Amino acid sequence: MVEIKTEQSGVYQTALANFDRAADEMGLEDEMRTLLKTPFRKVEVNVSFRKNDDSLVVLNGYRVQYNGARGPFKGGIRYHPDVDMDEVCGLAALMAWKTSLVDIPFGGGKGGVSVNPKELTTSELERLTRKFIARIGRVLGPFRDIPAPDVNTNPQVMAWIMDEYSSRYGYSPGVVTGKPVHLGGSSGRVEATGRGAVYVFEEFAQLENWVPGDMTAAVEGFGNAGTHVAQFLSDLGVKVVCVSDTSGAYYDGNGINISAAISHKRENRKLEGLAGAERILNEALFGLDIDLLVPAALGCSIREEKAEDVRARTILEVANSPVTDEAERILEDRGIMIIPDILSSAGGVTVSYFEWVQNIQQFTWHEEKVNAELRKIMRKASNEVHALSREKNLQLRTAAFMKAIDRVARAEQSRGA
Ligand code: GLU
């Protein structure tokens, strides 16, 4: 029986614990450790705007630039009531390791506003976004810090960011990625996080001799990443037996029809009422007897108390930091393989990189090229992580962090740290 602690690690503590584990394994010296564990810049701003009824709302907004040794800071902006400085620091650190692991020329950053956007109208959301960019704009820039979509933000929000920044500092499509395609966005960017995760899954299937057509999966979260990962897994022949959103989890042992679930979600804005599926508790999704568990919602959804229930053989992390450090120790003891977020959720930022390259060159790529280049990058990183973990008998996450930290440490060193 595991003793459950009341205070459990959040995203930041988990990111630091994973960093330390890899740094110990690498024998990283203390000075470099301290440097890489200290965010470069933390910005906290007051985001105030008037609602349609003329009342004033005052919110907290954050942008953290964690490490920029390898290039401009890069990472999404999320709108969620739970956003705080600690969480944004953790997510910014993960971006630094993610961009390094897949070897694209960016550092790591993250931003957010603590707000529930579902309670706002479109025009209120636009005013909020423009005010946030007015406040943090001076630390952004196509060669300084480049935001992108994250939880509850989308191409429309990115378009407002591009417009607000450009009206202040001059036309700058490369200041933000994940824009609508007609405004300099990249083909394939919307699907990229899900597609990248499934490319990683395919690579691991080859390395581990899995047969996708014989496998079952459950996907937690049915937002942008969750819908696409479910779709691409089912296209590969994996039977997705359960999907969930905040309204509940929906189970069908014969496999959920993912296209129908996506249409249902689009029409009703939630999965509730999905035809042919049995509604089960959200927690029950984690205990299903399946091959592949795909957390694609928020951070820390697999905590210590849930780790004991997991029956899947493999976890493919599509959300950022879905497994707490305490939960991971239990899953590790139980022999459950975790394909870590900094690898399996790197597809989004990788296509963001392609978008930025296209903006800078003012040259558009076709979607086939985007997907082919994405696949190359995801395959290479998957093979590197798998090989290091085999060679040194390490968890995949520790191997991934080692690869990532090594590149950033070398960049810091060469720049004169
Ligand atoms: N928000 C995404 C992530 O967490 C994408 C970031 C980006 O494209 O810069 O990886």
C-alpha cells in the first residue's frame, strides 16, 4: 500500500525533479545545473479590459522566458483559471527541453492568463488578448520570443496577437505561430501535435514490435491534441475504446467512431450524449484494461493515487507534464513504459518552427512537405531516446532529458556561460 502524500508535485516541481534525475546521471556540474534551473526572465502583468456590460475585469498575465541559449524563446500561451507563475515556469522549462530534444533552433518559454475563456464573448477575448500583448509585447519578437497556441487558445487568438504586435512594431508574421493559414500560418500546424505524437508511437511500435492493429487505447482530453491523436491512432488501426472531456468519459469496447465523436463535439461543444458509447467516470478511464493510455488534457492528471490503478502497458504523453513525479515512481516500479511529453508532444512546436521558417523566407510549403519533415524529426528523436535508454538502462524520460540538457548546456558553454 502506497502512502499518499497530501502535498504533491505540480508541473514545475516535476520538471525540476526530472531535470535533477537526468543531471545526476550525466554528472552535470553544479554551476551548469544552477544556470539551467534558473529562468532567464519572468514577466507578470496586469491584464485589464472592459467586458461588454462595461464592467472592468483585472486578470494576471504571465510570460516566462526560461532559456534562450539555442535560439529565440518559444512556447504557447494558455488561458485557464489555474494558470499561475509556478505552472508557467514549469511549462516554459519543458519547452526548453522539448525544442532541444527535437533539435530545432529555439529556446523555451510559456505564457498564460488566469481566466476561464469559456465565460467570455469573442469580442471580450479579443480585448483581453490585445491588452496582454500590449503589456508583454516589448519582450516578444520574431528573433526574441515567439508565442503559439496552447490550452484554450487557437489560430484566431494568434491572429490577434500578430495584428496587435504588428500595429505596434511593424509587420511581423514571424512573431507568433499557429496563425490561420490565410494569414501566414502553416498547413498542418493545427494537426501537428497529434500527428507528431502518432509518428512517435509508430516509431516505438517498430522498435518494440507492437502491432497497432491489435492494440487498444484510451484518450483523456478531446481538445486540439486529443481529437487529432485519437483520429490518427484510429487511422493506424488502433482501437480507441474511450475518449473523454470535462463532461465525462465515453466508452465503447468495439471502438469509438472518432470521426463521429469529432463531429458530435463540434456540434455540441462537448462529448456528452455521444451515440453508442457508455458514459463512465472520468477517473475510470485511467483504470481501463488497454494497451495505450494517452493523457492529452492538462498537467498532473495522473497523480500518485491514480498511478496504482493504471492497467495500460504504455503511456503516450500528449499533454504537457500529465504525470506527477510521485506517480511516475509508482508507474516505473510497475514496469509501465512512459513515452515522455518532451518527445511525444513536440510535433506542435516542430511545425511552429516550419511556420516561422516560412514566414521569414516568405515561401510557402505544401502540407506533404510539412508532414514529411515533421516525420523525419520525430523519428530521429524517438530513435535517439530509445537507443540511449536501452544503452544505459534508463527510463525514457531520463534519456530524453539527458539528450535535451546536453545540447542546451553545450550552447550555454560556447556562448560563454
Ligand atoms: N503549446 C505547444 C506546446 O506545448 C506548442 C508550442 C509552440 O508551438 O511554440 O508544445
